[in-house]
Amino acid sequence: MTATEWATVASLATAVGTLVLAIATFASVRSSNYSARAADQAARIAERSARIAERSLMAAERPLLMSSRLQDPEQKIQFLEDRFLRVAGGAAALEAADGVVYLAISVRNVGTGLAVMHGWHVMVGGQPQLTHPPLEDFTTQSRDIYVAPGDIGFWQGALRDPATAQFKAVAAAIQAGDPIMLSVLYGDWEGGQRVISQFALRHAHDNWLTSTGRHFNVDRPDPRERAPSPGDEAHEDVGDRLKRAEPVGGVQDNRGDHQVNQEREQRRGS
């Protein structure tokens, strides 16, 4: 074998070795990318599973207070001045005496977790509000009040400053039998998942009856607010579509987009 032939064989061997190395490198890189994608997918699945487990745990501890039923038993509630009020099921007990306004209602926890009451807000008026009062306007409970899930309980509060406008308005409403709106702030036993429930107190037949108005999430998104869905356009009002029509020459154009585009192309062509 001549020197030229040996050189050719050496070149071929080098080429084959380079090709084998390239194939091995390609396989290694591809395997690495596949492993990275698989690890990333596994991490996303684990994160999603953790979020689902967390949401399930929170749902199992979420309280929700409602007005108790009329057939629920009567409860005896004590205030700081050693004054006692009796409140029947589905009712409220309101009293203004000796410079103090006493308020109490019977409630039922229809949620799955222990309810811990944090504060309250009271105002004259019986119509449910679209928004809850600011949190800074709530009066903090002087002690925690607990209501077990599936059980009845009570809320109590008192106004002790006769000089305030709130005291005068609530005392006058109790005397006249005018409706009163009560907002109660509460959460789970860890202090989270806070909710504000509104209770309307109305005087009827010498009794104060309660009815639940609205519930507002404090720490979670409002279920009444949602992003627009594709089906919303099908239910859109005709007037809303006309409002979104594109103005042409300073005048509202109610024609379809396809017709307007055709007329524009014809003007450009002429």
C-alpha cells in the first residue's frame, strides 16, 4: 500500500471518527433536552398538584355565616355591664338603655370551617350594598366569638359613646323601628379567608328579624367579577355594538367592517 493510499485511509478514519463523535454529541444533547423538558413538566405538575391540595385544604376550613333559622333555639347573651339579652332563631335583639346601645343577632355557620369574628360595622338602612364598608371603619371585637361549622351561634356588639353620630342614628332607628344594616367581618381559625357578611335587621310584629344580604371576600377574588368569555359577544346588546363601531369622518359609522373595507379599497383604486 502506497503512502497516498495510507493518507486516504487515515482521512477516511478521521472522518468516520468525527461523524461518530457528532452523532454521539447530538444524541447526548437531545437526551439532555428531553430530560430537561421532562423535569420541567414534572415540576409544573407537582406545582399544580400542590395548588389543588392547598385549595382543597382551604375550602375545608372556610366558614360562611348566615341568618339562623326561625326554629333554632333561643340564646342568652351577656354584655360587659352584666346586662343580658335573649335572641331567638332568625332574629336580633336591639336595646338602647343607660347610654349604651346593645346589639346581638343569631347566626348559623353553613360553611365547613370554624368562624372567628373580628369586627363589625352598623349603619341605618336596610338595602344591601354593592360594596362593603372600608375595613378601617369596622369596630374590632373586644373578644373573639366562635361559631362551629354546621352549628348556631351569635354576634354581639355595643355602642358606648352617646356623643357620636353613629350612636344617635342607631339609637333613633331602634326607637322608631327603622331598618338597620349590620356588616360582620370574620375568617377561619388561622385568621385568613376573611369574609364580610351583611345582615339586614328589620322590625316586624314587635320583633327584630334578620336576613342575609351579601357576602364579600376580603382575601380572595370576588366571585361576581370575571373576565369576559367568548360567549359574551353573542349576548351583547345591539346598542353596545353600535357604540363600538368605528367613527368615519367624524360621524358614527354603523356599517359592517367588511363593507367599510370594500368601500375604502374602491376609493383607493379610483
